[in-house]
Amino acid sequence: MLQKGMTELEYNTFDLLLQILINYFVLNVKCVFFIFFAHIYICGGGLTALLIAVERLCITCGCGIN
């Protein structure tokens, strides 16, 4: 739905940017949780410096874990 004062191009651009931000956030959350739960499964729990480093790398580069 167009907001008052927005052209169709502005609305489409805003909608596209919003979808990109949502997809980026969902990808990062899935990636961090995958690494976290894989670490718990393999190591029996607890956060280590390695896990934290991998999480930071994941957030920075946006890994493609689905």
C-alpha cells in the first residue's frame, strides 16, 4: 500500500530494501543458531573462543547455511 506522498518507484525501492534487510537478518540468525547447536552436539555444550570467532565470521561474511 502506497504511503501518502510516495511515488510507486519510491515504494518499490523501499519494499525491495526491506526484503533484503529481512532476508539478511534471517540468514544470519539461522547461521548463528546452526553453528551454536552443532557446537553443543559435538562438544557437549558451552561457548568457546572458537565458536565465538566462527559466529563473528558468519555474521561478517553472511555464510549460506540454510
